[in-house]
Amino acid sequence: MGQTIIEKIISHNIGAESVKPGDIVTVQVDRVMLDDIMIPFIVAKFEEMGFPQVWDADKVVLIYDHLVPASQQDDTRHYKIGDAFAEKYGIQNLHRSDGICHQLMTEAGYVKPGDAVFGTDSHTTTYGCVGAFSTGIGYTEMAAILGTGTLWVKVPETIRVQIDGKLPEGVMSKDVILRLIGDLGADGATYRCLEFTGSAVEQMTVSSRMTMANMAIEAGAKCAVFTPDEKTAEYCGIQLDDFQKSLTGDSDAVYAQTLIYQAEDFEPVMACPSQVDKIRSVKELEGTIIDQVFIGSCTNGRLEDLKVAADVLKGKKVADFVKLIVTPASRKVYEEAAAQGILKTLAEAGAIITHPGCGLCCGRTGGILSDGERVVATNNRNFLGRMGTSKVEIYLASPATAAACAAAGRIVSAGQEA
């Protein structure tokens, strides 16, 4: 019997011929990511467990991104605890405000196809964009990994998502994953793997795949995976080995569900307040007045996202009384966008460009909203209170749609912002 991608990764990791959904196995961890919010709790639990040392300091990555720059007095406590922990155990992979953790983990080469990677953030599913098994865990599990280098997991069932054809102009992978979340529901993929395939998926850049893997968790998915290809190899700076080349779902693999889409049927959509699976066509929402637009986050703060926004806004101005906040996903993205003139175009349109980091997405620095305000954002969640008070309305959209809305001062489709 054939295997799904996730089954191949796990069986290879544990040295088994095969695994099946529901099996409880102990995996050898290839890399872990600790974020600044969770570091005090991880350290406390690690010390409570009594481990004398970290199992492999080179496999540990500590990233300050959610709390940078500090917006509350207690934030600096996290930095101090993190720095002390890194120094004590010889952790060299420490990033202070270099960008968002999920962007850095693949951009900096920490994750490779076929790896088993865990992070203390739910959107750790992102690394499936390069064909890795990656998922978010809690601080107790992370402390256990730091001491042992292993973690038990239950092999997930897989939902196969096949998308063939060519996406229409103005439609981005954000529209695709939002539509899928709407079809599945917020719990429709709970503890399952989303395996993406099809000619439209093959045409996507790694950045576009990152957007989809990132938001898989919004349907409850344990993880998401794409077959590694030449784009993956180039992005990761490697040559794919035989195992990595084999990471495609077998024709006789058993899937819990198969969803088949034609790319031409997709259109620009939004997730409406305050549920990520409350999906509506942008056309249905046109004319809705907005107060702010946010382009950034680990979902859509990459170079191609900023370029799309700049192309939409070139020669235009942000509407009066609307704030456009642009936050590059990493320092590298920031520098590349500056070198290519993308930031200049956005600034000339009236954008407020901030330091790379999580910022507004997680309700920290840079643009918190108040009662009755409405924001169009490119991040991954629109829960009540996520970006300000519980009376803020958050609409999730692609960078193309968000940029068009910023120019129009209301919800519109790209190309209709005039």
C-alpha cells in the first residue's frame, strides 16, 4: 500500500518501513523554534524537569519577533530570560528582531525537505511549504524536546487537496487557502495533514506555498505539506536527495478525503469578522468603508507580497483618513524591497513602513485599533480582540486586495480602487 507525504516523512524519521494514521511514534527532532513570548515558560519547565543540558544546541533556534520592539514593561523580561538561557546552554542561533520566526526558519536555512520541526507557535505549520513535517507545540512539550531531542506524535490522516489549472489575474494563494478554510470549516482538518498537489500548486512560488501552509492551522490541521521540487531546492540552497525527491503522495495512498479544485474557479475573497472560515467574495463586500489596512505578517509579508501591493498602489495615494501599515516579514525582505524600489513606491503612496516583526498581527506594536474601527489585513486571524478591542472588525485578504482597499478607502477588488 502506498503512503502519503507525511507518512513517508515520519516512517523515514523513525526508521520504519511504513506507518499508518493513528500510530503513536517517537520522532527524532531535526530542529526546534522557540519564540520570545514562550521562552520564560519553556525555561521554567526545562529547569523543573531537571535536564542538565540541551540535547543539541545547534538544533535550537530562539527568535525575538512578537515582542519587538517592546510595547509593555514586562516584554524585556522575556529578552533577559532568553539571552541567559542561550548563553548558559551555548545556543548560537539567536535572532534579535531579524524578522518573524516562521519567515526566518526557512529563509535562514534552518528547515529542509523531510525534516521534523517543532515550534512554540501554532503557525509552525508554515514549514510544510518546503516539504517538512512541522507543527506547533506547547512549552511543556518543547522543554521535553530540549532535554531529549525526541517527541511522541500520532500519525495524522491526510486530506489531499488537488488544484489544477491557472489562477486568474488578481487571485493569490491567500484567496485559495481562505476558500479552502471556508469549505472545510475551522475544524474540518483537525489533527489531519493537508497535502497540496496539482498543476496550479506546482506553478506557485515557495512564498505562495508558505501562505497556504501557514494558514492550514486555521482549519485545525496538524500540518501541511507540499512536494519538494526545483523551486524548493533553489530556495533552500540544496540539491534534493533521493528521499526528498520521493516526497510525493503515492497513487495508492489512503486519504481521509480528497478535494479537487479548478484554479480558474477561484476569485478574490475575504474572511469576515470574526471567524477565519466566514468567507465571502470581495464583490459581495464592495463599498464597505474601512479605517486601516495592514500588509505584513508570517502569512503575507514576503517580497512578492510587498511587490504586488506596490504594483497596485504605484502612482496612487492611500485614501484620506485611512492608515496603511506595511511590515516586511524579515530584515532580508526589508532590504530587498528597499533595493528594488518597492518600499519607495509604498512610501510615496502614503504607507507607514515598520520594522520587521509580528507587530499588529498579534495585537502588539504598530497600529492597534479602537472600538468601531474596521481593518483589512493580510495576516492569518481575525478573532475578536486580535488587533485591538473586541469591537474592531477584521477582514482578512490578499495583499492585492488589501492594497486596492487602501487606495479606495473601502473594500474593493484590485483594479477597482480608483
